[in-house]
Amino acid sequence: MIVKKIISHVYAGILKGFALSMTIPLIISVIKGDGIFHPVSPELTSIMKNEINAVLLQIVMCVLLEVIYEFSNYIWQIERLNIIFQCILDFLTRFISFLGCMIVCHWYSVNNFFKTVYISVSLFLLVYILIAVFQINFYRIKIKRINEKISKKNIE
């Protein structure tokens, strides 16, 4: 049973990693606005000696990133940790792995590395907070409905 869960998380990470490895270059290409698809950064292509090797490395890094994300969900199942610590640990796990992938794949301007990191931290934190607020509200509504059903059964 545990092996099945591990395999399903790795499989999901692989699929999401492939999607991510194509989504990020697509977004970067749209932002550049020159009508050319840029699958990897020129810096990564230069380091890897050709575009194929660079694309393969980027795919591997994105798959690894998504597998880490899949397993970081287990942080929420450790009941002895309080929710604030779980949030911090989950955020740091996800952000540090993203930052590592960003550095290896050269998803930043060499001249503006710190600016890129600042923008990445800001956007990552914003998205993380939005997702957390959405999930909190979703579960509040779900718990409220469960409590209403329990109340109705107790009245009858």
C-alpha cells in the first residue's frame, strides 16, 4: 500500500514536471515577445553545450521539483507539528527546491539575480498565501456543512 502511494506520487510528479518544463519556457517566450519559442535560457544552452542537453536537464529538474512538491504534502500529515510550523516548513521546502531549480536552469537574468530572487520570493509568497486562504475557506465551509448535517441528525 505504501509502495503504491509512493509510486503514484512519483508518477504525478513526473507528469507535472513535464508540464512545468514546457509551461515556464512558454511564459518566458510570451514575455520576451519576439515570436520565438525559447525552450531554455541561452546561459543553460551554453553551459550544457547544446539545446537538447539543456532541455533534458530542465525537464529532469522540473520533474525533481514536482516530485519534491508531491512529497512535501506529507508535512501536513505530521500531527505533532503546529499549523504555523507546518506552513513555514512547507513553504521553505517548496521555495528552496524552486530556487534551486531556478538557479540550475538559469531562469533569471545574470545581471539581475537578486532582483529576480526578490520578485520570485514575492510572487511565490503571494501565490502560497492565496492558495492557503482558499484552502482555509474551503475547509471552513466543508466543516460547517458537516456540522449542520450532524445538528439536523441530532434534532431528529
